[in-house]
Amino acid sequence: MLKIKTTNDKLLGPLQQVTGIVERRHTLPILSNVLITATGSKVEFLATDLEVQITSHADLDNPAEGSVTAGARKLYDILRSLPEDAEVTLEAKENRMTVRAGKSRFNLQTLAATDFPKMVEAKDASRTLTLPQKALKDALGLVQFAMAVQDIRYYLNGVLFSVDKDVLRVVATDGHRLSYASESLGSDHGSVEAILPRKTVLELIKLLADTDDPVSLAIGSNQARFSFGNIEIVSKIVEGKFPDYQKVIPAAHKNRVSLDRATLAQSLNRAAILSNEKIRGVRLVFTKDALSIICTNNEQEEAEEGLAVEYDGDPLDIGFNISYLLDVLNHVDSETVTFTMGDSNSSALVQMPGNDDFKYVVMPMRI
């Protein structure tokens, strides 16, 4: 039996933090539930999909004891629909949990807490490091859009997390483009690498705060654990060998141009209206101090945008997937971006001026 009596706002925040990983339909019904455990003056919410596990807690005014599992999204939707300052009572008996607030009452089915499949925490996660939440959130935000989605090369469906002494590097690639970001750790943390699954990365970006409050990270042989605020995320590590990203980043290209990020993004967005819907190709044609952006489609329609630029490199006609260019322009925050290119068959390097901590490589395509 479990009985919790508190204000709605104390439960809603922690419950929202764990609900993001809960699948609405799961082959194992209990994975659609959240495990609620009250111990004295604290209540803990735990959700998992067996790859990622998120735990969050809240303080209670009235002590409570016991545990139960109930439908995570249903419970969250109920609490979200109530006033924040409402007095809420959760009471579990046998295989039912009753939620009461004022004259509202909801009966939910429950499953036994003892049947909930918690992830077993690894004991070898000895490498622990701490960095500001904002630093980790920003780094992951600069690479996550380049992760593969359900690629058969499963090690691409995530982000490489690499610590080398006093530097953290995060890298994502889908085989067509690659995004790299690094952050200084301030002190030597040795060397460790892990591939974090896509879902873990997206939850971290969502839950980490834009503050210098610390996030503690421990990495083991098959598991990573992140602790920050009232949240703990335990994640499996993707097995496999991540591509050698350093070989992919071009170092000798000589054609370089700086472009206004917002202007370029607006021009690409307009040209994309008439791009081929399947291949999403765009031609960038560079001549002295000029750039033409050209899109065509199967209906023989064409869009062309002209930009005045400071360019005195080789004349260049190079094709890209327009979505890959817009992705990077929408995720960096600098006023200008620099493109460094070789020839029409070479990848392009996109950077923010004066920032060596971010690199984006995009492969060319034939159009």
C-alpha cells in the first residue's frame, strides 16, 4: 500500500523528467509504467526502456512508504491537467491507484513494483568527471542532428563521447556528414571513450540546464551514468567501433569563404522550395566575389539565389544535400560561418570563425 499527499507541482516536475523515454506501446506492458517509490520524506520516479533509465525525485511534506507502478503518460496527463497548487493524493491498494484532487478522482490500473525491470548498475564505472551542465548540453546540441536514425551500422545511431586528458570531444555522423564539438574539462581525466545511444543524447539535451551547475558522469565498460540536480540517467553504451573522425576532417583545402549565416539560411530555404523532394540537392556555384544557389526538380522547375561574397578562390560548382546545410546553420549561433572547400568531389568544412571547438564536415553529391 502507498499513500502520498502533497501539492501537484511537487510531483509534476519529476514525473515529466522521466516520462520522455516511456513508449506508449511496448511489448512489455510494465515498461509503459513509471515506478513510484516513497521512502520517508522523499518520493522517487523511475522509468526505463531497458536501454536508458531515468530517475528523478521530489521532497514530501508528509512522510510516506511503499512503491507501485502506474501508467506513466496517463498519470502525467492527469497531473498536468490539474491546477499546479492543487492538493493531490495518490493512494495505491491491490491493483489500483486512485488520484484525488478536490472533486476530481481517477482510478488507474497498477502493476507490482517487484516486477519492474530496473537496469542493473555497473560496478566498474570508476571514471568519474564533472563539468558544467551548459557545457555538455551545448556540445551535444552541436552534434546531435548528425546522428544516424535506425542505421544498420548501429554504432552510428548515437554520439561518440571521448575524454582525452583535459578535453571532452563529442562526435556524430550518419556517413554523409559529421559534426564535432569539444569542451575543456579544466583538469586531466585520463582517457575514455563511449558511444551513447540516440535516445540518451536527446534526453540529456532536454533535461540538462543552461547553467554552470555540475553534471557528474561515470563511464564503465558497458554503461554510463549522469547525475545532475535531482536527476540520474543510466544508459547502456553502444557496442562497436566508431569511425576515425579525425581522418574525415579536411585539413588542406584552400578555397575559403565567410558567409552571413542568417542570409545564407534564408536563401537556402527559399531555393529548397523547388528542390527535388527525394534527393534534396542544391548546387553552390562560386565565382569571384559571387555565390549562386541553384535548385531544380523533376518538373524542370528551377530556383536561383545570388549572394555577393568575398571569394577569390578557384571557380567551384559543388552539390550538397540542402537539408545537411540547413541543419548546421540552424544549430550554430555565430553571425557568420566559414566554408573551406577543395574541389567539387571533396567534402566541405563548416566552422564558426575563431572557434576551433566546432567542425562540421559535409560530403558533396552529384546533381
